Amino acid sequence: MAGEIRVGIGGWTFEPWRDNFYPKGLPQKQELHFASRHVTTIEINGTYYGAQKPESFARWHDEVPEDFVFALKASRFTTNRKVLAESGTSITRFLSSGLVELKAKLGPINWQFLPTKTFEPEDFEAFLQLLPKTQDGVALRHVVEVRHPSFAVPEFPELLRRYGIGVVLADSEKHPAIHDVTAPFVYARLQAAAEEEALGYPAAALDRWAARAREWAGGGTPEDLPLLAPAQQKPAKSREVFIFMINGYKPKAPKAAMALIERLRG
């Protein structure tokens, strides 16, 4: 059995979506309810910029379908520091902020680093060692988003595999291409949507991403994506896959996500 493939967007509050995704006149307080019925996952961005209240997480949990999953961007105050080994207190503060109120609807936590953050193996490993597997009885999954070319070396995915931490796959020319699977799940943030494309991405590109998602979900490795390190010796027979339409021409993100979902249903 292949793993679940979830496709979604970043956040749900975005003014340009109010004239091409959300129905005209839809109250803003109903936007999460609407979006969660048209995509299968959402990456919450507000957690990157500031702390959220436990009651907010609880409300979001209740507003979406039972099989819906949220991903979260971790606090920038944790990752935007010179010495990552000193981030333990910040990690604890973020993880104890109430996100466990999402319960089974809590997906991977994305620890995003600045494009200026370079790969310092010892310090980065010290950071990985600080990431717990559970919080208040709720299982945690972690993924790191690195954006400096120094991370595009075999040692980096090999390090992540030792800790079962995922790495963000991006299709942006601005960021290093790291396609290695390093965790029991795959996490892609697609950032090349174009305004001139009706669905954000050309049909052929959406077809390719659908094929790649199926390959990952079945425990395989897409042959058209180069790897930094040798593929896993004993890959999982199935993986959960998360694909987010994040950037590029963001007004087209929901259309791109829904078009990819439609392909995966076929």
C-alpha cells in the first residue's frame, strides 16, 4: 500500500485568493473551513513569525475535516541564530506553545533557515539532537528547510537520515536542489508557479509532480531527480508525502494544488 499523498497551500489568509479561490462574499472567518475542503493539507505560516495561542490551535483542529493534516513553520527565533546548539530553550518554548492541540492533525514541523545560514556539520547535528520525538504524548515529525549552497553535499542528507529528519525539496532556482529522502515522509515546497499559466504550472509539470509523488508514496525514488547521496538501502514500503504550492505567483497556488490533487485521484 502506498502512503497518503497530501497537497496543499501555505496559510489560508491571502487577499488575492478572495477574488479567484474563495467564493465572493465568503466571511473571512470561514476561509479555513472552505480551504480545508479543497486541499488536503495547509502549512501554517503564522507560527514562524510569532507565538500562537493554544485555543487557536484547538479551533483550527475543529474547523477542518477529520482526515486533514496541518504542517507548521517553526519559530524564526529558533533557527535564525549563529549557534544552533544553543537553541534548546527556544525549541522547548515553541513546542510547548499549544501546537499539541492539533492532536492527530499535526503534521511535520518545518524548521526553516535563512539563505545566509551555512552548513556547519557539528553545530547542525547538535541542533538535530535537540528535536524531540514527542511533545505531551503527541508524536512529532521534523523537516529542515536549508537554502545555502553549502548544504548540497552528500554529508548533509546522510546526517539527516541518522536522525530521521526530513529535508524540504524545493523547485526554486534560488535554493539548493536536495531531492534525497531522509525520513519516513517527503516534504516538497513548490515555488515556481507562473502568472501566465492558468493553473500556475504547465500541465506537463503537474503530471511530473504527480508521478514523483506516487513514486515517493510507494517507497521509491524518482529517476529524474538527482541525488546527493546514495539512495536508501532499505527504503520504506510506503511514505506519507506532503506537497505545498507555496510561492512563485501565489494567487495561482490553490488552483495548482487542486489541479495536482485531481491528477492524483485519476
